[in-house]
Amino acid sequence: MTPLLVIDYGAALTRAIMIGSDGVLNPLQFDGGWELSSAVHVGAGDLAVGAQAWQRAADDPDGFVLSPLRAGSGQVSAGTVTVETADLAAATLQQVAAEAARVAGEPVTQAHLVVPAGWGPRRRTWLRHAARTAGLQVTRVIDAPVAAACRVAPTTGTEGRVLLIVDVGAGCEVSVLQQNAHGTEVLATLDDPDAGGDRIAALLSTMLTGTTVDDLPEHQRWTTLAMIRTVLPTLIQQPAVTMALPTTGPVVVASVQAAQSAQPVLERVGELAAQAITAADLTLADVHAVYLIGGVAALPGAPELIAAKLGIAPQVPPAPASAAVAGAAETDPGAAAARATNTGEPLRLPPLRRIVLFGIPGLLALLLYAHFLLGSDLYGTAPFGRYRGEIYELIAGWPELTLACVFVQICLLQAAGVFAALLDHNERVPGRTGSSSRISAGIGIAVIAGPAIAYLMVLIANAYFNGYGTAVTDWTTRWAVLPILPIAGCAALIAAIAWRRRTPPADGWDTILSFPIISMITASLGVFSATVPSVMGTPYWLYGWGPAFSYVGGLLLAVGIACALVRHPLIRLFLSLPLAIVLMTLAPTFYGYRALGALYAAAVAAWCIRRLWTLLAGNR
């Protein structure tokens, strides 16, 4: 699925959850918390949102808009500027989209919006317009109480189950819902913008400063309100806190004072809840469950104060402030399907036949490496190493060493599925349940093990040749490790894409990582044939046929490279012709022969890049 955002744009705070391509829910953080202030500051040519808006409000209070949602759907004056409230909301939504893109590593343009149940078409269209201005395509609009009900009281199949959802955030909305097998219906909804957290903060400010927020000097008003809004959540967990008010200096605020400020507001919430039940033509006895959600729900004593007017104490679910946005995200059909796809049985080992095929490059690597060691000529004439005062040259089949290391890397990549299955056999990776995220671990093992084994082959060759007085460390490293580094680098990128992709390719990972066997066989025969005259020398009964071996080697290597680069037989044939001319020219020469292995390694790197491009194109 395509990553999407679920956004609850509220009068005071905005909460958002990003649903990844694997269906995993990722709550977004802003300014060090799980909520982003909906306030916006209108400056000279720019808009500031969140904590930055509150900071600017201290120096420029006229440009501060506390709640664009409360300002209506028209225009609002901020200092000397008149702006559309939709543009202010869009600035906040744009900040949400930017954070989602940072977390996802790619732009997230799909969005679902959570709105109050009492909103009509006009306000819903207004918020859609704001989202579109922010670069978001809204594909679904969910009523907040319906979304919350899906989380706190999932449908059990009981027809006619009645729920009362009391949502107390900046304001209050009470909704009566009826659940059935086909979904959830809103029977009645009432709201009061003065029966929520904004009113509690205003009453607490009056208690502490002796004056209302509106009567405070402009340069102190927003600073005082910001501090009180910060203190209220802290009083949920601590009996008292100290804060510095710009009007009176440091003061101690007790949770008892917060409860006193909240009492008339929560009693009003209880009255509103009772009225909503009456508006639905029901009685309290008809209600099966009452739930209290929203940021104010966690205040100590809130359920009891509501019960004083309603007649029953509501239940407070875990994380009540995010109940609506979390419910909308958890019940998204696409996310549920993605999670179902990415969970299931642990990875299974590939069939035995495929495991045997994986071993072919390993066998070829072993044969080539053995021939490289045993077939080397230690008694040349050009200066190379010094042994007992004598200077001589080491003539070795360097392309054989290169191909052996390349085949080791190919063997490990093809066995990535085996590594992933073995890793997954006993314990799944927490939070990463998709098979593609697990295969990335197998590819990562291959990426690390390939150069490591190549260097081990270098050490073995050095130990073998140094027994004859040679010094070949630089040479063996040059022809063993360096040619496979581009292959390992491309494979590392494939592992990263697998981690991000979370869904397997249409052909499966084994097919993506399978290298053409015909290419490896023909390349091995070609390099061996070219090595005969260059290192071993032709037998006496084939005297004069040395160039023919080189030509055949160049031809076979050309076929191997063509088979690695393309799949269509006819295209392979046409590509082999120009490659054969080049390689048959290089093979008989001293330096051209040494470059044969590096040329094949470059072809394998090109094959790896093609696989990488296939995965990237499939992700679009």
C-alpha cells in the first residue's frame, strides 16, 4: 500500500499517525511531543506553526492566531495582514506532511482526516481545501466519535449496541452512536466550545493571576496561556509544579487548583452528555457503555465530575487524547490488509533443487581458485620477488582469482533467502514482520561475507606464494577484493530497498537474486582457456595453438558477459559479436589477459544495477 497520513486537526492541537507501506502505524512527533499546536503566527511574508508560533507571539502578539479552526472558514486579521483561515490550517498540515516525509523517507501525499461528527459539508470542504493547499490528497473523512468507537469498543456483532462518546479536548463534543454489523451510526451529537480544555486553562489563569486572559497585557497574554497549557498535562502525574508567570513570577500550582478550575467545565460536560442522550430519544438505561476521550479525559477526577451530572462514570481508555486518530488509523482497510500480508508463517527454506543450484557458483569458485594456486608459474624472468638473492617473476591466472571471488559473492547473494530463513526460524524481528524486511538481513550477510571471504582467499594465496619467497599482497588484493566491491555496494542498496519495500517482488526474491548459470559456466571456461597459453603454456603436441586458446577464451567470456547483461537469446547473440571482437583481441595480450576478470566483474555489477532498477521501478 502507499504510505498515508491520518490527521486529527483540532482547535488546540493536531495529532497525526503515518501508516507505512507495510501497514505499521507510526505516530508522528512534533516539538518533542506527540501533538503539534494548531496555533499559527503570521509574520512578514511567512507563517510559523507549532512551538515556533508561540515563541513569536511573545514578541509580536498581533500576528498570533490561537486557533484557526475557531476563527471560522473565512478570513482573519493578524496584525496588519488579512489571511484565509484555510491557509493557516494548511500551514499546520504542511508541517505534518513534512514530518511524515522525513520519517518515511519519501513524500506522503495521501491523507485521511478526522473531523467532529457535527460538521456539515461546508466545514468538511473547508478542511479538504486546506489539506489540498498543503499538498495532501484527502481520500477519506472520518467522524471522530466513530473512529474512537472502533478503537475503544470494536463491533462485536451485537445489533443495536448504543455507545456514548464524550470527547473533551479544547472544547467538547458528545455523540450517541449505535453499532451494528454494517458499521456505526451517529444518532445524535451536541457540542460546546466552552466546555473543554481552553475554558479550564482560562479559569486556572484567572485563579493564578487574578484577571482573565483577555485582560492581560498583550505582551504577557500568550506567554501566560502557553505556560498554563504546558502545566495542565503535568498536573495529571504530579501533585504540584512550579512555573514562572510573567505577571507574578514563580508560583506553585497544585493539582487541586486544576481540579477546582475543571469542576464547572466537567459538570457542564455531564449536562451536555445527558442532553445528547435525550436528543437521541433514549434513556441512560439504553446506553451500553460511556467512554471519555480527549486531552482533558486524563485529568484526575474527570470521570467522577461528569458522573455527577450524567448519572454514570464514563470509562477512560488508554491514551484517551489520541483515541480518535488511532482508531481511524487502526481500522483503515488498506493498513489492515497490509498488516495481514506482512504477518504470517516464518520464512521457509528454498527447495532443495534451488539450494543445489545456489552451490554451482561456489563450486566454480573453488575450482578456479584451486587452479589459480596450483597452476601458477613461480619461475619467470621479470623482477617480482626476491628469494635467496635470486629475482624472478610470479606468473598467475589473475582473472581466475577475480572470477573465483565474483562467484563467491554471487553464491552468497543467491543464498540470501537461506540466510533469511535461518535467521527467522527461531525469532521474528520485532516490528518488521514483512518477508522483504527479513530478506534484507540475508542480503546484508551476503554483502559483508563476500569481501570478507575474498580477503581470506587473498591471505591464503599470500601464505602459499610467500613460501616460495614472493610478495604478492598488493597484487592479490587488487585482483580479488577490489573488483567485487561495486557488486557488494549494489547489493547493499538492494538490501536497503528490501527493508523499505516490505512486500516481495512479483517474481519473488529468489528470482531477483538468481544469476544466469550459463553465464558463469561459459565465463569460467573462457578464462580457463585463456589461462592455458598465458600461464601454463600449451603442451608440445599443441605447439602453435596458444593464440587459438586465447581466442576461444575471449569468445566464451564474451558469451558469458552477454548472458549476464541481457536475457533474450537473440539479443545475447547480437551483443556477443562486438564483445567477442574486443575480448578476442585482448585475451592474447599480456595486460589484456589480466583485465578479463575485471571486465566480467563489471558485467556482474551491471547485472546487479539492473536488478536494483527493477526494484526501484516496482516501488513507484
